[in-house]
Amino acid sequence: MKNVLSKEVVIYFQNFSYSYPTKRNVLIDINLKVYKGEVLGIIGPNGAGKSTFCKSLNGLVPHFYGGTVKGNVIVAGMDTLEHTIAELSTKVGIVFQEPENQLSGLALTVEEEVGFGLSMLGFPRELIKERVKEAIEKVGLKGLERRSPFELSGGQQQRLAIATILAMKPEIMVLDEPTSLLDPIGKYEVFSVLKELIVEGSTIIIAEHEIEELAYLTDRILFLKEGKVISLDEARNVLSEISKLKEAGIDPPSITELTYLLEKELGIKIDKYPIKLSEAVKLYSEVLKIK
Amino acid sequence: MSSIGTSLLRRSVIVKETLIHKSDPRTKFIFFLWISIFAYIFYDYVLTAIFLIGILLLAMMGKILKRVLLSVAVIILPWIAFGVPILSVLFPWNSTLMFKLEIFGWQIPFYYEGFAWGLTWPLRIGVCITSALLFYLTTNPASLIALLFKFKLPFRFIYAFAAATQLIPLLVDEAGTIYQAQLSRGLRTDVGIIKRIWNFLILIIPLTLSSLTKVQIRAIALESRGFSAPVNKTCLYDIKFKNIDYAFFIGMVIFTLILIYIYIIYGFSPIVHLKQYFIAG
């Protein structure tokens, strides 16, 4: 987590509410700001509105789905209601859950897949080549450039999806449960790439069920339930709300929950719950010494 | 991902380093149109057979002869085997008797018009199919996409064509998974035709539903990457005419002149003359 966040607002939700044509009140009165370089995690049970939140960032909601909207979402200075998805695609890049289903189907090789978005926007071929090379190196797919995207493993495909977005150099990256369909190796590969992007200072929004990973990756966490904001705070504060999380059917990080249970069991007061393993080791060492 | 995920196009193209493979897809496509048009202009089985042999020679040069022969044999041989005898007897414009054959005491007359019509049409279709296969089997998918871009076809059409060929193997894979799931839930295969049709339906319904869901997800992913941007898309592939293409074009021009000469001298059907020779004995 960065200690000092930038003051530049890149995402601004203003009293934003949304209903799909077939489902009402999926997001209700969302108000929040995301700052440049910030990593915002989104958690919540199924149906909380996490994916809809992500899709509202590049205009898929409402331009693709239709439905009714109240309020505004301003992304990189652009009102998503007033700009097309294509216009927003260079500002916001989205990586979805299913690695295979987000492959274009037109590209025959990995490098062509990475260049797909840029070619759709009519970028010159030389620039596309340059960006593709850069993005492939960044996600660690060097050496696989000539392979068919359909021949890659799930983890590699998801890294490819990230590369396709990186090549477009968006100001904001949105990842909608990018590891939910991956095996442990695939998850590790994707999180490794994300950690590097975070170090580089990218603005990232990530909806994720792997809550333990979010503790390591995010600056703040948005906790959604039934379309409403339950909490929006620093990752530690949100993940320490054990009973609130449990009530919503979300498992907090194991070490945080263990600390909560130990606090109750031992009758001691712990000011700051650990959300990372290193913090837990430090805390338990102190507690064990006392005991 | 299993190898079924590899594109159908990639597996269809026979990758070789021959002159035919190296030539520009536009040349092969124009050749396909050129020879198909001439096959239809001339109502002549001798000339059409010469066209077909010429294409088969090119297929041999492109090392795809076996595959082309197999494909064309499946289509035109049954036609010739059944169509030619039937038309020789029953063609409405039959007038020139070739011979009579005695079958079960019946004298069956065989006529020249029906014979010629019955032989010319499968050969014409054979010319179209073999020249199309020559183009398709020796053109890699990247060149094919580049060709569609060069023809300035609407991008949505190009995408539909390319994506269909890429995604069909995935659909086949999924159909296999659904079928196995149904089998493991007790779907019986040792049943009659009606039940088999029903089995097919219970495979098609989940396959259609899952395909629709996937199409929507893919559409969202494409839109997010600027698919609908109102700009000219950049084609990532390039194709260029080479010396072999110019040689091919010169060959086509020479043959066009020869065929025009034949047309002027003998008319659209040199068969007319063959028929005269036939009648003359």
C-alpha cells in the first residue's frame, strides 16, 4: 500500500445508480473517488454489483446493456454517459473472468491478439508492433508470440488478456475477478503480473474473491452488498470488520479472523488486526512473549 | 487447452513451400474466378476437362493433389456415374441417337445431348471446386484475412468469417463435453432413430445456450477493445505481388486470348463440331 495517495481524481462516481433492463437496482447511489495510482479492491457476495461496477467504468453499462441510469461516472475526465465505449477504451481497459472467452477470435497468434485493440482503433502498424512487444515482455509471455492464443494455459491466457489491455496504455486498469477460473499456478502468474503493475504506479480496480491477495495488493477496499456501498476504506479497516464480512458471506483473511477469535478467546485487546502474514507473525510473537 | 483449440483454418491449410503457396492470394482468387467463368462460358466437356486437368496439375505443384482429388471425386464421380446414363436416356432435348442398349429385352436409346449435358456440368462444378480448393488450401489464414482487407470488405464480415473458423473447434470441443456429461448421466446411445433425434436435441439446447452466453462475453470483450470504433481498422498482415504472380497473370492473359479465339472460331460450344464429327461417323 502506498502511504501517500495522489490527489488527482481519475474516477468519480456521483450519485450513480443503475438498473439492467431485466434486473432493478443493481447499483444504488454510489459516491466515491479513486485517485491516480491507487489500487482499489472490490469485494462483496455474489450479486453485490461488483461486475456491474467494473462495467460502468468503460461505458459498457449502460451503452452495451441498456437499462436506466441515475447520476454520473467520470473517468479520466470523460463522462461515461457522453462518450462511446470505443472512446473510453483507451482510458479504461477491462480484463474479464473467462480467459478464453475474451480472446478476439480474429488473431492467429499471441502478438496479433495483443495488437487487436490497437488495430481496432486504427493505430499505425509500426506503433502496434512496438506496443505489442512491450506488453508481451511485461506480462512474461516472451517466447510465446507466435503461438495460437487458444493453445495457451488459463493463466497464460489471462496474462495475455492483461497484455492486450496494457498495449492500449489505458489510464485505468479494471480486473473483474481475473483469477476466479484459474488453477493455483494461473492465479500466481496473474497476481505476479499485477504486483509489477502496482509497483509501476498504475491505477487499478480489481474485483476479487481471493480476499487474502487483496490484502497485499490494494490501498483501499470497496465493500458492496446488494448494490450498496457497505464500506469504503483502507484495506486493513475493511478487512478487519470480521462480523460484517461474515454476515455478508465473505471469508476474511484467515490470519485476520484468527486474530479476531483469539482476541475474544484470550480476552485481550488488539488495536490493529494483521491482514498480511508478516504482520501476523510479528503480532503473535509479541502476544506469545506476553503470555 | 487441447489441440482442438487450434484454429480450423490453421489445420485446413496444407503448409508447404511451393510456388503455389508463395503466390499472392489475390492471384489465386482471380484465377479461381477466371477459370470458373470460362468453364461456364464454354459448354464443352472436352475443354472443361482440359481446364480440370490443368488445375489438377497446379494442385500437384502445390502438393495438395491427393486432398483436392478426394474432395472433387466425392462430388463429381457419383454425378457422372448416375447422371450421365440417366440424362443420356431422359434429357428433354435429346435428339441425336448415339446407340441403343438392350436391357432385359428393352432397347434403350442413348442420346448425345443428354450425355454431353450430363458430362459437362459435373466437370464445370469440378473446375470451380478444385480452383477454389487450390486457393483455400494454399493460402494461410493471415493472408486470407489480409485479402479480405484488401478487397475492402466490411470489417464485421471479415471478423465473422475469421472468427467462425477460429471458434468452430471450440464449439466442437464444448459439444463433446456436453455429450460426455449427458452420457455420464445415463444418456443411452443404443436406441432407435427417434430417440437418437431426441438425444441430438438435448445436446443442441445446452450447446446453444452456452454459446449465446459466450458470444455475449466475447462481444463485451471486443467492444471494450474498440471493436465498434468508427475508424479504418489496421490490418496486421501484409500481402505483396511477386514475380510468380506476374508470371501467372501473363499466363492467364495468353490463355484468355486463345479462348477468345476459340470462341470466335468455334462458338461457345466446340461440342457442336464434335457432334458433327460424331454424326459423320
